[in-house]
Amino acid sequence: MFWKRIRRRAGEVLGSGSRRLRTVSLLILAAEVLGVISAVDAVMKTRTSQGAIAWTVSLVTFPYLAVPAYWVFGRSEFQGYVTAHRLADVAVDPAAEQAERVGREFLLERPPGPYPAAAAERLAAIPTTRRNAVELLVDGEATFASIEAGIEAAQEYVLFQFFIVKDDELGRRMQRALIRKAREGVRVLFLYDEVGSHALPHRYKEELREAGAQVFNFHTRQGPRNRFQINFRNHRKVIVVDGRVAWVGGHNVGDEYLGKGELGYWRDTHVRIEGPAAVAAQLSFVEDWNWATGSLPEVDWVPDPAPDGADMPVLILPTGPADELDSAALMFTHAINTARERIWIASPYFVPDEGTMSALQLAALRGVDVRILIPDKADHTLVYLAAFTYFDEARQAGVRFYKYTGGFLHQKVVLVDDLAAGVGTANFDNRSFRLNFEITALIGDPDFVEEVDRMFESDFAQSRIVGPDEYSGRAFPFRLAARLARLLAPVL
């Protein structure tokens, strides 16, 4: 059918008498040929069958719109980003041998037999470390007060990375803290995503540079093959002070993260990590910095234990489109498959792929308490609509959905049995699974897990359970819009 249409178009071109008509016909023919070529490329390279089908149908049916969209948004592999072998990459540093020798005492000893965290460690290419202290930071005031205090205590350097940085009250507060340290001679490295922070004014960055800070964007589009590629985004939020303390979680730098935006109260979660795991978070930053600037910063690679005998096991798991595997999707799938009693997931966006959806259904069918906590308010309409289409099929297997009504829920947290909790930047959607650079801290400490349990219970108390009419009881136009949004989910 495709080639018949192209031959027909070619005949029209050859047979057209008018120069203008011939030009228009050539453009139409070129668009349709490019549509077919792009569809073949999508079939060969798109990581999921849903995405491949969505792109192929669009490219063949609407090539005039779909072809430019595909070459901007369609790729699922990030070209040019050299995925470091994480701890092995540090071997180029003169201090690496000492760091490795000292770091061995902080590695978590594996028990005999099957090891549940083995798959996650292989995905991270980083081992789980012990002798860490982790503080759960609930909401913006606690998070940014902790970060500001950490910056103030810096002696050597501050690594500061966010997806979104705004020039508002909170943004200027963070800027002032960084400028103070830079003027004291502390090295400040400031990395931001150019898409997420597109509104950050030049003046804000120049004021940091004038104080001595190094400021760069992630530079997603560098390299000849990435010139028009804006679909990959660095969604990580990582702060590291002196290689000893790190912060990871869902907050960005903006007043809304303190509940001062249009969505009102902002429910989010961060963690403060002190100990050897901070070096792993630092490695994630250094890899991104190396991509953005082509240089490796001087940092301390020798891990230090947390004070007061703290001994929390922590695994830092960076994921992204440069990985050979779909690391974020596999991380969630592994957590779901590992669960024997419960798997609780909080995410502002719930648009799973077939694999993670099947894992949730199977977990519920084998008797696991599966709960999904999502916001009742929407900040992204298409993703919000797509989530409705999953309610019925998941609930039939026993999955329970809760909609948070106390404000806007933005946290990215997972709780597995009484074994482990994860806090990070990855949402439960295709963008985080395959298109964004993300980072998650997995903590296997009973006291920390209990604290996360209490946090979830408090959130559930401020939520409503999604009932059977949430989707099927809606009017046809709403259900149609939700289904169309779901079709677009693999390419969002």
C-alpha cells in the first residue's frame, strides 16, 4: 500500500506540467518517502512495541507532521554520551587505588544464597555500601533547609545539579548560598538541564560565575547527531558536599516546591545521605559534568563513614537513555517482583509499559498488597488522562489506587515489604523509564523503612481510594480522550 501510494505520487510528479505543481508534488513525495524511511527506523530502534507501533502509524499516515516530530522526539538511544563504568572509571584518578582500598571495608557483605539486591547492583554497576546515615526529608521546607545548611558547611566543593532552577525567591536563596561559598574559595559546580531550566535568565548564571562558580547546562544537543534532539532530559537532582554528604529526591528549585505555586501545597520527598554512598552520587554528577563540559572535576574519591556508628545499607542507582538496558523500568520491575507482602509506589505520573503493568498485576494476584499513590490534581494533562485507562485493568487484579487530595503529589518513592525503600527522581512513566537521566537511592534499613511506612500511611490518610467508576463511569468524550492520551504515552 505504501509503495503504491509513492509510485502514484511519482507519476503525478512526472506528469505534472506546471513548475509550481511539480515542486509541490516533489515535496509531497519526499515527505512520504521520508515517512516510510522513518517508520523503518522506528521499527528497528524504538525500545518498546507500543512506541514502535505509535510512531510507525503516525509516520506513514501523517508524514508531514510526524517526520519532523520523530527526528526531534523519537529516538530512544542517547548518542555520544559515554556511559562511564562508574567505579571502574575512577581508576584513571591518582587517588583511585587508595579509594578502592579504603572503600572495600564499606561494601555490604552478601549473604549466602540468592541475593535480592544483586540485579539492582548490576543495573547500577555500583555496589551497595554500608556505614551510611540517611535522613528522610518530607516536603520543601525541610529539604531546602537541609541543603542550605549543607552548602554552608562545605569546606572544599559543592556539586549542585537540578532539572529545574528558577529565578524566584527559592532560586535566589540557593544562589546566595552558593555565591557565599564561592567567594570563600569553595569550588562550586552548577549543572542544570537546558530544557527544564529554559526560563533561567542569563543574569542569574552570570552572577554565579562572577563569584567564581562554574556554571554549565547539560548540553543535550551537543554532537552532530544530537543537534535537534531535545527529547532527552537530565531529570536528576543531586547535591554533593565535599564527597561526604549527598541529597537526592524529587524537588526542583522553585517556589512551587515550597507550596507557593498555583497547585498549592506541594507534597514531595528528598533524602540526605552521609557516608560512602555520597561518593556514588558524586560519580553520577561527575559523569554528567564530563559530558556537559568535556572535563573531569577534582573531587575526593576516598569514602568516609557516617558518624555515630550509623550503618544503613544504601545503593545509588543512576539510570538513563545511555544505558544498554532500560535500567529504570527494570529497577521498578525488579522491586515489584521481589515483593512478597507489599509494594507501595508514589508517583505524580502513572503511565506504565506492558512489562511493569503485568508485574503489578501478578504481584497483586499472588497476594501482595499493591498500592499506587498518585495526585488528584494534574500538572500535565495528557499523562494525567492516560493514567485513567489503567485503573480498571489493574484493579481487577487487586491493585489499589489512591489519589492524594492534600495538595499536589510530586514525590517518587517506592516501599518493598519491610526490606527496602527507594527515594529519587524517577517517575512511573515512559519518560523516566527510557528518556530521562534519573537517580534513585535504595535504602535497606529497617528503621528507615519504618519511617517511610509512616510517611505513606500519612499520605494515604489524606487520599481517596479510586473507585470502579473513576474511568468507566465517565462520559464517552473523556474516555476517548484518555485512550488517545494512552496511545501517545510511549512517545511523550
